[in-house]
Amino acid sequence: MLITLGIIGIVAAMTMPTLIQKNNNKVVETRLMKFYSVINQAIKMAEVDYGDKVYWWEDVKGAEIDKDGNPVPGTSDAERWFNKYLAPYMKILKTEISPDGALMVYFPDGSALNTRPNTSRDWRFYAGNPEQCESFVGEGVCYFVFYYNPGLISGSSYNSNKSFEPYKYAWDGDIERLKNACYNNTPLGDSSVSGKSYCTAVIQLNGWKIPDDYPYKVRY
């Protein structure tokens, strides 16, 4: 009996990491797909009230920072814009301003969304608690990059005239090139942009499923 229990323990130890990762993949896939649907539906509903998104979209900054390095309450144009045009059409737990002045939005399923502090074009979707997702290693792992600028964008036919989409700037439509950028963290165009920014698009183009050869262990 002890031998049998030992064998069961060894098998469990070998299979548990795989089962945990499969669960992580499923949760991340579900939250990504749900978020993509919900925010684009919110944009469509906002268009009913405010007209074509091209005319009410703004590329706005986050909060001002005071002399002590703290965000100044009420100065975030990104928060003002989001609360007017998108928040009324989404289920949101709360919004807050990060120490760097960026807008952070929390959703009921445990996920979150935030902007970069100096623009509302670039967004990060967190599959789980942002505080448990490291900025430098979390891209394509626990947070995923989206882009929103519905106007004409030079050099980005796959993000121009679109709604809220995975980041595809400078992509030429070659899926293998997109995967190479994500898998090897190699920028396609702007060298200041991480190649892992394209991982969201890789997952989207795989039907919102983590590809079998995806090199990163996603989590939430």
C-alpha cells in the first residue's frame, strides 16, 4: 500500500504543474475574449449616444504629478474621458489613479485595465491582480497589450479605423512574423516597443486560445 501511495504521489507531482497551467490558460483565454467583446460593445453603445468614435475619441494624458511625486486628484483627462464614454456601458468595480498618474480600471471578474500615463492609445489588460504582475516580465504572461486609436494611423493598417484591438503596429499580415516578434521578443517597427506587445494579437488570431507552442506560462 505504501508503494502504491508513493507511486500515486509521484504521478500527481508530475502532472499537477501541467493541470495548473491548463487552468491558467483557460482563465486567461476566457478573460481576454470576454474583455475584448465587452469593451468593443461599450464603444458601439457609446457611438449610439455620441456618434462615430472617430469624433469623440481623444488621445489624453493621465493625472498631473505634484512636487512630492503624487497624482493630483481630478487632473486625469484619461479618467474623465473613460468615465464619460466607456464606463457607463461596462460593469466596473472601481477606477483609480496609479502612482505614475495612469488610469487603472478594475472589473468584477478580477481582471483590470490601465493606460500608459502619457497617452490613451496604449492599454494593458491584466488577467488578474495588477499588483501581482511585474511590469518588465509580465507582458504576454499576466498582462496583454491593446491599442485604441480609431483614426488613421501611419504605418499600421491593422490598427487604423478599428476599435479596441490587440497591438499590431507595423505588422504586414504575416502571422509567422507576428509570432516571431512575440516568441523572441523582437520588435517589428518601433524599437522602443517590446516584441511581446504582439502576443495579444497572436492569441487573438488563434481564436483567443493560447497556442500550443506559446513560449510563456500565462497566469492571472
